[in-house]
Amino acid sequence: MNEERPAGELLTLEAPPGTAGTRLDAFLVSRLPERSRTLIHADIADGRVLVDGRRRPKGYRLRGGETVVYAPSRPRKMTAEPQDIPLDIVYEDEDILVVNKAPGMVVHPAAGHPDGTLVNALLHHLGRAPAGDDPLRPGIVHRLDRDTSGLLVVALSDRAHRDLSAQLADRRMGRTYLTLSWGRWADDEGELTGDIGRDPRHRQRMGVVARGGRPAVTRYRVLEDFGFMQLCRVELETGRTHQIRVHFAHNHHPVLKDPLYGDDGRARGVHGLDRRLAGRVVAAAPRLMLHAGRLRLRHPADGRELEFDAPVPGDMLGVLELLGSTLAVPASEETGPEA
């Protein structure tokens, strides 16, 4: 094994007969939920995993009955460094900064995304760390998924960090999203509930769980109906991980192009002439169709009510235009060319 990376405690795991057909990486993730899939993949590639004394690739299918020996590496200590990355700043003063996050940008460094994040960009823009005690998440009081676009507020002072965290906790901060989801809701507006926690069968996912989850409330309203798909406005009362995605999928209306909870294969089941359009929509959507378009909060310094809006990004507008949405306008008239 490569000794340049420090080895952790040697683990010996027996693969019972019921694991026959399971991928090696999936087996390790299920047995070691505290360890990220990214680190497990790196360790397998580094030769830190042996199956019956032999190195195997991450996709190796167990037969059942093997002995898996794993010498996990110790995760390297991560730091956040300034990086010159463009930001679309909507508002900034000495206490807060509101940014329109681009799709594809991770909010803070983590395993698998050590740099190129919003935090790296903020450190460069500000010339200092925002507020808070976490060196990897300075100023971050709420997050957006990597492929979700839209508005996010950052605390630049300690008083702002305390106050914004309190606004989130007592549900005074308003966050409104636009999303395209499959199917037709039975009611044009409604409230979705269900405790959200780690999916016990798929540890990289969240889910509506019977025990161990946290209460979550999502409100939706249908804005446009395209037959096989609808454009919805969504309000978050709580802020759980993947909340909109989990609640929509749990209610059989997954968000378009969701890699974890989606079901874009539904395009093949669309009836009649719409089937071809549904396929074109799936092909045209480059990422998760979820946009944080409106943010409401009280200013931490003086209590002013602030409201910010972010226009629908070009990639989402292109899909809406294909669907014939009234929100879609030619890019040259409204948004300019997509970068």
C-alpha cells in the first residue's frame, strides 16, 4: 500500500452471503457511514482495501463470504484559501452580503470539493474571513445545494451571524424558490410535511423517515401547468438538507434533473405528442431545476425589512421557453447571453 498517506486503524470486515452482487464501494459505505464515499473511493484507488488479500476496483461485485481488509487514511485537515472567483453580489454592507450563487458552485469546502467554493471566493473578495467560528464555513448561516442557483446571505459581522442564525431558527427569514417538477399536483397549492433525516438504506441521501428525523414544512403553489410537468413556487418554513427535493420526490413529483431523488425516465411514459417534448426538456436541462429567487430578512443592525430578488437564470429560462412558459423571454431582451 502507498505509505505516503497516513494509515488509520486496520479494519477487517466480513462480507456475509447476503452481500453477493454488492459493489465494493457500496459495501464499505454501508458499513462505515461516518466515512464519505469520496474518501472510500480514494482509499480503494490507493490500494488501502484488499478483498481476500487482493486489490479490487471500487465497482468490484462481491460474491459473499469474502474478507475485506481496509486501512483507512486519515482525512487531511482542510483549510479555506482565498481564490479569485467571480461573484454576483446583490447587496453588501458592513454586516451582510447577499450573493446570487451560480449553479455548479459549492458553498463551502468539504470532502471532494476542497476549493473553488463560495467561501474561497468570499475570502478573496473581502480580504478577510467573514464572521463565525468555523474556518471552513465563515459567515455561512444557510446553504444552497451545488446545482441550485440563487440568493444566499452571508454574515460579515458577529452580530449579523448571531441575528441571522436566530432568524433562521425562529423562521423569520423567508426563502422562495422556483422549481420544475414532474407530474401534476392534485391541488394547485399545498403544504408538505414529513420529518427529514438520513436515508438508512442510502447514506448519501436524505429521506422522509419515521424515526430520527427533524420536522420539515414545505409550501408549494403551482404557477404554470405544462401537462406532464409543472412550474411551482416553493416557500420553506424550515431548512433541512435537500428539503424541497426530498419532499417533492416523496410525494411523487421529483424535481427535473435531480441526480439523487429524480426520475427523468418518466419522460418515456408521457402520453401522446408530449412524449417527444418531455424528452427534449430532459435533454435541455443541464442541472437540477431549482432556483432560490427571493430572500426576505431583517437587517441585523437596525431591523429594516429587506427583500431581494434574483432573475431566473438563463439555463432554466431555456427549459421554460421550450415548455412555452410565460416567464420565458428571448435572452437578448432580458438576461443577455448565457456565460
